Amino acid sequence: MKGPLFYSKILLFGEYGIIKDSKGLSIPYSFYNGALKTDKNLSGKAKKSNESLKKFTQYLETLDASLVTFDLEALNKHVEAGMYFDSSIPQGYGVGSSGALVAAIYDKYAQDKITVLENLTREKLLKLKAIFSAMESFFHGKSSGLDPLNSYLSIPILINSKDNIEATGIPSQKTDGKGAVFLLDSGMIGETAPMIRIFMENMKQEGFRKMIKNQFIKHTDACVEDFLKGDIKSLFSNTKQLSKVVLNHFKPMIPKQFHDLWKKGLETNDYYLKLCGSGGGGYILGFTEDLQKAKQALAGHKLEVVYNF
């Protein structure tokens, strides 16, 4: 048995902001993917994945049946037979490893499932997001449901607000373009839950709340609009502002050894860095108008290009 492939995702814009109703833009990233597989003799990673699936299956039994039901008999049987999630998606890197697993389980075992082939109305998208949010909360404590949604549909998703999401098209890439969005490997794993806790704690302060509303969300929304319109000049100007706000107000989410690198980008304009997911490790997202320049400036670091301008 080998199930269909589910891709990782990248939230280009909207990390933390979407908790507070900013816009967001999430795209599938096919470089990493995962699929359900079965093997009688499990060891190492596969064995760990199988054990995690056992616990996840028990959790799925507790979900509200009016939201979603699963063929639990088949799921339990397959898990007992050695099913695991074979994935190249790095965990704790902000590219949706648990999202792809959730999408794969929903795809195979959900009853009356909403499929990718039907007309995806806003109601259906929101229902899927609610189902995925409930499912993925097993891994993160609280999930927006967007990662599995992106992985399941494999199309870019525009988040206008919490109750307003739509499938969207993004400008096609210029393969010969000089500019790029890239991933920078921090070399360490980030954990989502503690980062979200720090953010929620900060949100209790009036000054921080004001900054989120007047600066962070303002620039995030502008970046999303610029990207979708293909207005590169404005996009880089807004990304720079966003990068500055994150450096000033989200320090705990940026691994210490990257603080200077972050600042250097803002000073030289060779590249701008932003969080990819909740931060604390994993990948950092970079934007540059000149990839060669960015590569020289970030020599010694591994860059993976996600999108070319």
C-alpha cells in the first residue's frame, strides 16, 4: 500500500498575523512531501511514526461527529498492520510536516469527505479548515487548520480573514528572474507551541497589540496584495518594513545567531529575512531582488529557492 503524495507548504505572509485577522498567503511546496505506507517490519523513523499514528487514531475517536467522522475500523486495522507516514518534510521547520499527515489521513479515512474535484465554495473551504484545525490540534495544541488545507488542496490559499479564505492564483514564476524567495536553514528545530505562548503573552500588553495592528498587520496585508498583483517594487519595500518590525518585536522567535544576519540584510538591502511559520528555529524565509548578491552575502548558509521573480 502506498497512498498519494501530500506536499509541504510555505506561508509566505501571515505568520502570527492570521491569529489576529491579518491577510495571509500560503503556497504548496512540492520539494518536500509525504505518503502513507505500510510495512510489517518497522524500525527507526517508521516505527516512531506508527506509534504516533496509534495515539492520533485514539484522538480522532474523540472528535465531534457532527464535524467529521472516519472509518476508524479500517484506520485501526491499517495502523496495527504497520502503517506509517513516510515523509521527507522536516519536522519543526515551519513547512507543515503535521499538516501533510493530517491531509493524508483525512483523504483516506474521512467519511463524506469534501474532495478537491468539487466546486470549492467558501463554505466548503471553511468547513475543511475547521475539520483540519480540530485534527491538527493533536500535534500543536491549537491549529488554524491552514497547513493541512494547503497540503490537501495543493493550491495557493489566500487568507483574507479568519472566516474568509479562498483558493487563489499567484503570478507565474520568471525562471530567468534575478529575484527570489528562498528558505534559509537555521540548523535547529523550532517548536510551535512555546512560540505561540510567547506571542499570546505579549498580546496582553497594549503597546504590543498596537504594534501588531498598526505595523505588523499593515505591512503583512500590503505584502500579500503586492505579491498577488506582481508589484515587485512595492513588495520589497513592504517586506523590508515587515522584516524590521519582526527584528524589533519578535526577537525570541529569531534564533540568536541570526540577529546580526537579519540586521545586515536590512542595512545592505541584499536580502530581507522574515519568519517562516512560528520561528524559534527551522527555516527562515528570505526575499531578494538579486539572488547572486544574497548568496554571496549569506555564504556558508544553505539557501533553497522557493519562487523566482
